Amino acid sequence: MARYIAHLLGTIAILLVALLWLSLLNPPLADRLVDRLLGPEKEYALVLGTGLLASVLAFIAALHGTRWWYAGVALSLGTLGFFVFALSR
């Protein structure tokens, strides 16, 4: 895999993580967006899928890109853990 593709995947992962964190700034808007995409009963699946996708993309970027992407892996796994904990209460 080319290094620039690995960096592109890592950048996409960080953008997904940023999208999840920005949803905390305006929860009503995020809820309306999720309701339009999948419906209110699928919110957990959307957040879990986004967090898992970000983790996988960051891990691929770390393997094929530079070691700095391991910080992205830690960030995406931390985000996934936070949102899973917050949604399971």
C-alpha cells in the first residue's frame, strides 16, 4: 500500500472521530441528523460503526504509514469507549 493512501485513511479516521466529538457540541442537531439517516432506534449502531471504522482506518494507517498514527488509534479507541459507555447508561 502506498504511503499516501495510508495517510489518507488515517485522515479519514481522524475526521470521523472529530465528527463524533463535535456531535457533543450540538446534541439536538446530531440527533436530528441520526434520525434522518437511520432512525432513532439505530443511534447506537451508527456511533458504534463510526467508532469501529475510525479505529480500523487509523490502525491500517499506523501499519502502513508512520508510527504517529498509533496516536490516532489510541484517540479513536478512546472515543469509541467513551461513546459506548455514554450510550449504554
